[in-house]
Amino acid sequence: MPRVIVKLGQPLSQTVGQRRLSFDLPAGSTAATLLDALAQRYPGFAEAFRGDDLERESPYIFFLNSRPVTPPNFDAARLQDGDVVHLVLPVVGGGHA
């Protein structure tokens, strides 16, 4: 049973009420399994992760042990005991006129 650490950036951490979580998941779990578990445990997580409040589709980046995982690969990205997941919004800068 893998234990996974999840670190959340803003505003997801506000939705959940914590910045760091620990999840015990069944063997064979994937990134998709973790996202489902987060959605079940924390009301509003699925909507926030989809970007409903931000008016952007899939705005968050999912990092598994510092490597990005894209939505088409959520079902294939297997989680191991001790993995660290970061869910963050990318920083977007602007230029000066």
C-alpha cells in the first residue's frame, strides 16, 4: 500500500484547508486514483482542480517526484510508496509596456 505525500499550491490548498497531505492508497494506484481520492475526501476539489473558478481548463500542473504528468497520462502514472506529488498553478508573468 503506497503512502503518497501531496503538496498543494494556492488556491487548491485553500479549497482543501491544508498545504500538505498524506494518502495511503491501494497497490497499483495511479495519478487518476489519487485525484479521485482527493475529490472524494475534499468537497470542491474536483471543481477547483478542473479550474472552474479560474475560467481556465485544467490549469494545474501535476508533478510526480518533480516530473510533470499530463492529463492523458494520469491513468498510466503508477504511484509508489514515498512518492511526492505537487499540484500547482504555473506562474505566468507579464511584460511591461
